[in-house]
Amino acid sequence: MTLATLCMLLAALVGAAPAAAHHTGVYTPRDNAITTNFKQLKFSAQAGKFDVARRLFDEGPLRAEMRARVAVLPAGLEARTRAALEAGRAAELERALMIFFVALARDLAVEAERQLATAAPTPATGQRFLEAIWRYYNLVDFVVGQRDARASASMRLAFEDAESAVKDPARLPGAFHRIAEVLGRMLENAVN
Amino acid sequence: MTPPPATWRLPPRATLLVAVVLLVAAEVGGASMARFKVELARWARGEMLRHPGVHGLVGVRDVDERVLDEALFRFDAGLRLFHMHAEGMALVIIATTTVAATLAETAGLRRMLTLLLTVGGVGYPLGYLLWSVLIPAWGVERSKSLVEWTVWVPFGSATIVALLGLLALISIRMVRR
């Protein structure tokens, strides 16, 4: 091996070493069991495979979550979802799932407001609640927008306001209160 | 000035031993990661749940599961990075200390380069292992900051300084030849 080759190899090594110190990987958030099950249901129904969708609903975590939250969800939501699957009515199924995810997002906003009002609000906590709310709401925003464009716009404005409030944690409880209100109204309109 | 020797000279046996031990640790670490994947994840998750404040857990599953998932991802990444860096740095130690032993003319320079390359090369990958071990109880960012300043920066700098020295040494030999 010549000295010139050695020199080039070492130069490459020196160049690579500092960059390696900060290389710790990139995290990409994954779907949880409920959002995964939702996507399975949605795509099965869109493909017209309602028998598959029904099985995925019967055995999946989404239905288990509906049952666990039966006290706070609109009455008969599980039965309505099951009936839509039985009848192969995609629009009804879409509506039932929209109600479910809007309710999940609303409950998170209520919990965020409660926690941030009782303890000293921190930007990290506010940000994490916002991410969790958006993860659920984002799944049904398109359906919400199709049914009520103003409600969808209100939610987006409330969410953007809360995102800006993360930098000013004292505003966070109020921002989550507004999100909970918007989602609550959305839920009432969807159920009635 | 004496011409470079026609044959390669071996670095000190202690350096070779340390490099091989690092290589063994890398392989054992990699094998253990595969064999005890579930147990390691379970332990890390349990420790994280024992330190909710450190990870900013709020007691709401929909919020906490993502925090835990990211911390577990970092924990696993630290172990993987230890495995890969330990494998790589063990070979770097052997290669670079061989060059130092062959080309450095004075015993002092040879010793200094060998010491920096060996210590830096062994210490740096261990930082990733330490980071992983600390994540469950210290949190991702706090443990990373600690390891960065106590392990990665000092040991990584030792390697970089030694490599620059080696680069200068080879360049001087090329110019003088």
C-alpha cells in the first residue's frame, strides 16, 4: 500500500468520525393498534370487502376500545357501526368511525385541559397531547370536512392556536378548552 | 531520515488484545440483542414506567404510548450503534495502530499515537452502550447529553486527534521521500 493511499484512507476516516458522534437514528411515529385497525376497516370497506371489514371490527382493538369507553361515547355507537358493516353501507360506517375518533380526540383535549390547569403547564406535555389529538382527528378530518366544512376549519384554527400556545404554556389550558368545545359541537352535530 | 520499513510492524500486543476484546464485545452484544430482544424491551419499558416524570408521562395511554415507543426505539438504536461501532472501531484500532507502529520513527510519538487510537477507539463505542443503559432511568435527551460530554466528545476527539497526527506523519514521509 502506498503512502498516498494510506493518506487518503485516513482523511476519509477523520471526516467520518465527528459526524458519527451525533448519529442516533431518526424516529418515525408508528400507528397504534386502534389507528391500524381503523385503516384496515376503512380500506376493506372501500374495496367493498365488508365481510373482511366485519371480521376485522369484531376481532379488533377498535371495537374493544368502543366497549371500554361505552359510558362516554354516544349511545349505540358500537351497534350502529356493526349494523353499517352488516348492511354494507360505507357512508354509515364512515360516519360511525368519525364519531368515534372525534370523541377520542375530544376526551384527550378535556384531559389535557384538566392536567395543564392543575399542574404547571409545560410545552412538552402540551405538545404531546396535541400530537395525540391530531393523530386521531387527522384520520377523520376529510370526512368531517365533507359533511361540515366550517367545523373542519374551526378545528384547524383551534389546533393552530394551540400549537402557537405551546410556546406560551400559560395559554395552553384555554387552547385545549377551545379544541374540546369545537370537537364537542362537532360530535353533537354528527350524532343528531 | 531512515526510509520506511519494507514490512509492516505489529502494534503492541496489549492494543491488539483490547481491539479483539472490543470485537468480541460487539459480537456478543449483537447476538444478545437478537436472543434477548423481548426481555431487553420489557426491562426498558418497566424501568421507564418506574420513572414517569423523567419521560414526561402523563398517565394517558394515547399520549404515553408514543413517548415510550420513541424511548424504546432510542434504546434499541443505542444497542445497535454500539454493536456496529464496536465492530468497526476494533478494526480501525488494528489498522491505524499498525500504521503508527510502522511509520512513527520516535518511540514517544509511536506510544502517543497508539495510546490515543486505542483509548479513543475503545471508549467511543462504549458510549452508545452507556446511552442505552441510561435511557430508561434518565430519559433520552438527558442521557444523551451526559454521554456526549463524558464519552463521545473526549474519546471521539482522541481518535480524531490521533488520526490527524497520523495523517500529518504520512504526509511528511511522502514529502521527504
